[in-house]
Amino acid sequence: MKKAPTIRDVAAAAGVSVSVVSRVLNPDSGPVAPAKRQEVVRVIDELGYRPRAAARELSAGHALTIGLVVTDLSNPFFARLADRIVWEARSHGVQVVLMTTQEDPHLEAESLDTLLDRSVSGVIATPTGGNIEKWARLQDLGVNVVFVDRTIEELGDADVVSIENFDSAQRSTEYLIGLGHTRIALVTGPLSTSTGRARISGYRAAHESASLPVDPLLIRDVPFRGDAGGDAVGSLLAMPQPPTALIVANTAQVQSSVRRLVQKGVRIPEDLSVIVFDDNPWTELMSPPLSVIRQPLDMLAVHAIELVLGRMQGRLPEGPRLIEVKADFLPRNSCAPLAQTAIR
Amino acid sequence: MKKAPTIRDVAAAAGVSVSVVSRVLNPDSGPVAPAKRQEVVRVIDELGYRPRAAARELSAGHALTIGLVVTDLSNPFFARLADRIVWEARSHGVQVVLMTTQEDPHLEAESLDTLLDRSVSGVIATPTGGNIEKWARLQDLGVNVVFVDRTIEELGDADVVSIENFDSAQRSTEYLIGLGHTRIALVTGPLSTSTGRARISGYRAAHESASLPVDPLLIRDVPFRGDAGGDAVGSLLAMPQPPTALIVANTAQVQSSVRRLVQKGVRIPEDLSVIVFDDNPWTELMSPPLSVIRQPLDMLAVHAIELVLGRMQGRLPEGPRLIEVKADFLPRNSCAPLAQTAIR
DNA sequence: ACCCGAAGTGGAACCGGTTCCACTTTTGTA
DNA sequence: TACAAAAGTGGAACCGGTTCCACTTCGGGT
């Protein structure tokens, strides 16, 4: 186990001072004579020298690193989001430190502290909704915060990237209404999140423009983790007058909800028409293939990274940005007209 | 945007020297009078002081960080693995820097360089198979390397955690043979990986003990990325005498393979019996639910972390360790006796 | 009362980069 | 040819921790 060379080793071997090596390492930080530059480059290559990130960070005061704080990587939604973000970050030479919260504010708080210790220059997160002061403190210390998929109302000056929640919920609801359905259930995110509320609004708006009444019992706001989606589905099916259509607008709960449907032997779409908010290849492989609101994860990731890096480089207007990405509706075969639906 | 306090601020506010504060921060690094310890703790809390990780790393020479290098997080196998590893790492106070290789040795090489710059104390990876010298160099510089799911033969002294490849392939093959199948196709990983070879051996062994011949054309070793699995399936189906059963023993290619089956309108298990190596909730939600070799990701993750941390703390015997975890076979409804299979 | 070792403390070097600044050497221009 | 501006260079401080070591203080044993 040998020791890696340092900048002073390089300087000595090239017969120059560390200043010169540093200037070679960071172009535009000062002049270097072409001959010396070449020699330094040669020595660097010969010794296999690589600058230690820790040293750089210490003197710079911040790291070329961003934190990614998501609920849970075993959920394909977050996993794919993470994948895109890691990919985009790398192409900009930025590393990603990954933390999961399991939707637990305590774990989230711990993660934020750790990221602060690491002097990350940005954080991309799907926040739990708690830790308002902690998030504020983070921003206060100059960390660029971007929320994806959800907002925290109390945090006015954070950037947010999400899909068009209102619009997506409205469109999927309208589609089902167009098929003749009147009892449409909605499983969505917690009311404490902007996302959850916006989707409910879209759902209501669709009902209103069709002059249909809204049965509040058909709306279920459930947490992002655990088996809450499945439980909501179970309870919906057990209603005296069960729904004939279901929109699962809580991406993290799609799997749980669908599992419950399968377990209960519900036939799709003969018994129940289903639309889910998801972007998961498996939805297409089911029989029938599920109709989905496709979350454009690539776009979410790209915008999130753009925001973080843009702020890092100070090339972005001051105020907080809200970016809403259009989500595609992909009708497949999990929805049928009400006339062809078996009412129990 | 204010500035975070440093250890010197704390020392000044508590009326002690930085040495004392440092000793309070790191118990067992030296004596501190109880009264002063208490005062220092109070000041730390009051100022909200947190030690900068970069400073620590610089002087320690290595970071409390491990690198996780996987193919692709949009693949549920790697995503779930990452999830468990992040979780286990956190519980030991270790952070995880995530990098993806897309199975491209160049990207892998770049990742390793970056991790080296960061002075990570360990790397957990699903290696591409290339970059032998780079991996060796990493180990040479004192980085603990643990491979998951695959080995690199040329790298004798790396720890490896994987499932019992030979055994798993053998059992699934025997199961199908038991159902009467004689033309069983195998889609597995590249021959350049130990995993790929071991699974083929298991497959062959099952044939031998049943005195069945092996048709080499039924064995397809395909890369971990791209749509190679689907293509292999397409080509298998187009054979003059196509297989009546299929084992997809390349977790990264399960989705691609199944998609192709669905696209081609192959009925499971009426036309083809299927077993896949996977640990993905969606396999259960398909109709029919797929029979799987369940990869015990939790176990893989726990062992990987144990190895890395164990080596970091120097409390592990010298030589490289190979840990094989038993994988469960979960028969569901995607396999039928040959007698009930439609031969085209 | 005396001495020795342990407990407690702070000063300063060190880790490996970046950056400021003073200094020397070129260049360009009048 | 003279002299200011620009290019090139290296010394040293600095970032924020850890750690070694010298020094002081205290306690206990004889």
C-alpha cells in the first residue's frame, strides 16, 4: 500500500514551485510558460498524480458535490430519478452523495446535518415536509436547495421542479368521465404537500366542468411510504357503493395499490378502470398494460440539476423558480367505458 | 448567508484551546476535565458548531465515505441493492457516493478516479469486467474493494459477495426438467463474469444428472445493458425447434426479455415456461405471476457493508473473502408441465 | 515534606491544496 | 534606449481540523 503523490512531489519533480503546478491544474488562475506547463503535465502523468478533493474543498470552503435526499431507492420512481440525476451530475463533473429518508423527518434532519458537514454546494430532495428550520438554515449557509415533485409551502425561497399536477389530475379524470364513469376514486399524496393538494384540485375541477358531484369519500390522501395505498384501495373496494374507476396519483403507492387489486382478484378493466401516475416499464408489461400519466423523470432531473448548478455558478436570476413539466397521458388498456363495467 | 463557526470559534467562546475542543469531539483521544468538557459541549450546542468533514479528511488522509459503483439505478436490481447499502452504511455513520457505469469500462474508470480523488475508504461495486489495473491500483492505495454479484477473476485479492450461482441455476433447471422440459433456454450474463459462467455450469450439471443433452444454441450469454436480453429471446423464439422453457438468469435483462415475450404474444406458461432471476415486486403482479429465483438483496448488502467496514476498522483476517448467499426459488405460475405446453 | 507519575492543557506543526503578493524577467512602445 | 506594462515565478499564509509534545498541576505513596 503505497502513498499517493502530492502537489509538492510534482513541483519538486518538475523543478517548479507548487504555485506553478496549481496554476497548471486550474487554467485561468494565472500565467504559466508553455514549456513549464508541458513539463508539469508530463510529470503529473508520469507520477499518476491526482489532486485530493478534500484539500480543495477545505480551501474552497465548499465541495463539488451535491446531496440527493429521497425517500427510498427501492421505489422505482425515486430510483429512476436518482439515476437521471447521477447521470446529469456526472456530465457536469459533480458527485452525488445519496441519502434516504424513509419519509421520516428525523432521518431527514440527520441527512441534512451530514450534508452540511460535507459542505455540499447543493441539495436535490423530495422533502418529507418537516424540518422547516433546518432547510432554512441550509439555504442560509449558502447551500442551493431544489425540491423535486413536492413543495414545502413555508419555504418560499427554494426552487421547485414538478410535473403539472393540477393539469395531469384533471386530464386523467376527464378521460374517465368521458368514458361515462361517475364514481372515480383518487388515491393521492398527503394534504401537507402541494402536490397532493394540486392533484385533488385538478380532480375536482374535472368534476365541476362536467357538473358531476364529488364524493369526498372517494378521495384518499395517503403517505408516501408503507402500504397505505393498498389499504386505501382495500377500503375503497369495500365501500357500499364502490368506485368504477381509480386514479392512483401517488407514484410511491402505485405498486402497493396495484398489488392489492391483484390480490383482491379485481379484473382490470372489467371491474375497475385504472390510471396510475407512474413511469415504470413494468406497467406496460402487466395484462392489461396500465394507462399511465407518465412522469417525465428525465426532464425533472435535468431541470433540477440545471437549477442547482446554475445557482452554484451564480448564473441565474435571484428569486426562487418554479418549473412545471408537462406529463404525458398514455392511454393503454386498463380503462373501459362504464357501460362495459361490471357493477357489483 | 452567514458563515459557519469553526473549531477556533468554539475554543475562543469556551475559553479553552482548540486541542481541548478536538479532544471533546473525539473521545478517547486524550483527557479533558469534566467541567471544561461540559462547557465546550454547551458552546458547541449554542453556536450550532459542526466539524467540517473536509478538514477531517485532509488530516486523516481518508474519508468516512464509501463509493457505490453500479451499472444503472433504473434497474430495480441495482436500485434495491443501492437502497440497502445506503441504509446499512448510514447506520454505521458512513456516507455513500453513488456512481453509475452504464456497464461502460470508460465510465467505470472515470468513476474510480473520482472516488480515488475523494479518498474514499471503500468501494462496493458491480464491476464491468474491465479496468483490471485500475482496480488493482485502488487496492494498492488502501481502498477496500468489495464486488457484489460478480467477480473479476484477474483480481485475486478482492472480496466478493454473490448468490450461489451454480446452485440457483441448477435448481431452476432441475425444476423445469422435472416438469418434463428438455429444450430449456438460458439467458445469462457475459462469459467474462464468474457469475455468467457459474450459472451455465449449474445449468449443465442439471442436464447431466438427468442424462439430457445440452444444446449450446439454447445458451445465450448477453451483456448487462442494452436490449440484448430481448434480442436473445427473439432469436430463441425464431429457432426451428424453439425452447419450451426459458430461464432468464441475467437480472439486468429480465425486463427486456419479458417485454419481448409480451410483444411477441407468447403465452406464459401455455407456450413457454419461464423462470427469472429477480427480486422485483412487479414480477408478482404480472399475470401469471412469474416464478423467480429471489436474490436476497438485503443479505448481499449487509455482507458487502460488513466487509467494507470490517476492513476499514482492520478487524478482519487478511485474505480475500468469498461470501455466497443462498437464493430462494419461488415457484409461482409461470411454469407448466411439458405435456400441457403447446409446441409450435 | 518530597518526589514521581498521571491528568490536564495549549502551542504549533501538519494534511494538500489555493491564492495573494512581491519580485524578476520579458515584451511593447514612444 | 528608456521605461512602463505584462508575463512569469515562487514564498508563504490560509482553509479547519488532528496530533504530537512540552509544560503545568494535581494526587498518592513513602
